[in-house]
Amino acid sequence: MGSALGGILAQDHDITLVGRRPHVDAVRRHGLKFVGDVVSSVRVKAYEDVAHVSTPELLIVSTKAYDTRSAILACKRLVDDETTVLTLQNGLGNLELLRGWKGDHAFGGTTTIGAAMVSPGIVRVSGLGRTTIGSDVNPRGAGDIVRAFRSCGLRVQAKRNVMGEIWGKAVVNACINPTAAILRVRNGRLLESETITHFIRGVCKECETVAKASSISLPNAQMYTRVRKVCMETANNISSMLQDVQKGKRTEIQQINGAFCSIGKARAVQVPLNETLVAMVECLHQFGQGERLIS
């Protein structure tokens, strides 16, 4: 998602990407190329680390959630007191880490931009979706980010209940991502089985109970309805967790379902289905990832 967002913002802003060598090398040589719903190529600066990056006005953290702490440590010398930091990552806990670092200059939000790396330098975009930016502690700063995003054609709005939005996305991810990863199917196929939809409804209910016990106001009264809608809207998508499993990469299961488990334990809420999903996804590495997708 980070490269896709950066490439879109590069239409109207000076953007620098920081990433891994194969991707950075390809972007330097040939530019950042988009395929899918967006077909274009943009030239952006790209580096493997922040040592040669100028202090930014806005730093967007788009690492996997398990790398947020490392990203903060790497960027501490890069930013100054006026730098704004934004997380649009999956999972729970990212905004809290950024606010512990940057206070009211740290913003959280959510996005449904669909993006997947095809190969170094090439990103497939499957919809620009919607983006929300939290205006709970700094409405003026949130407005600046919203205007910067809108200038590039993104659908974005500021919302005060940013924690509810972040948790709401985490609920959806907790239901769809690990289930699709375990079954090796595209998102839409999860709705074809009554057994699976019953299971997902149970996962959703557990997450809702944890949110209620944590005094989080979720954006939808019936989150399962939203889960079904996302499944239908992204029916042909391969979830990010399934992509990670197919590539043999570490997943964000601990930052998504694992977060609901740990918070649930602290709130005396039982979450056996989420615990099961965590265990099963963790075991995928032990028993082999495999590459076959049941389309």
C-alpha cells in the first residue's frame, strides 16, 4: 500500500519512498509503475534507508505492523518538531506508538486502497477505496493531510472517532484475512460456504465484545454486515495475509487477531475463535506455505 499511496501523491507532491533494495533499484531505474485499475508510471526518489532523505513535512509509516517500533527508531533523526507522522497500517497499537513519539503531531487513519506488489517497481492497484484521517487531537493538522490527499484525487475525509475506525478495520481484517489465508481462497469465496460464514460471524462477535469492553465505539452497529460487504467488494482480491503466506513471509496475525486475544485477556473476554486463527496461521510456516490458490 505504501508505494501505491506514494505514487498517487507524487502527482502533486514531492515524494520520497524508502523500501527494500530490489524495489528501490527498480524504481530508480524505471520509475514506479502501476497496473490494474490504475495504469501509469511516475518518477519518485527512492532509498533503502533514511540516511539520505531530507526532513519531511509528512512521514507516512506503511511498514507491516510488527515493524512499527523499528520504523520509529530509524526515523527519529530524520524528523523535526514540526514533522507530521501518519499511520494507515493494519492492526492495533500503531497509533499509540506514534503518539508516544510525536504527540499531537501523530495521526492515525484507515484506507481501503487495494495494492499488491507484482514485481520490484511494479504495483497492482485494485481500487483507490476510501481513506479516513483522525481529527481527534489535532483537527487543523488532519485538515492539512485531507487537502493534500484530495489534491491527488483520493476520496478522503477527517473523522474524530479514529480509534473506532481503526478498530473497525481491524475487525474486518480479523475475520477475512486469516480465514482466506488458511483456506487459500480469494475473499469472495468466503461467502460461498454457510459453515465459513457462521465461523466468521463468530469471530466478528468476539472482536465486537472486546471493543465494547475497551470502550471503543465501532463505526458500524452490525460489524458482520460490513465484513460481508467488504468480502463482496473485494471478491477477486487476495488478502494481504494470504499474499504473505504464499511468499513465505511473516504475517500480521499477532497485530490483528493476536491483538484481540491479548486485549480480550486483559478485559476478561473469551476469544477462542481468534485464538484458533492465530494458532493456525502461525502453524502455516511450520507445515509449509505452499503457493496454490483455490480460485
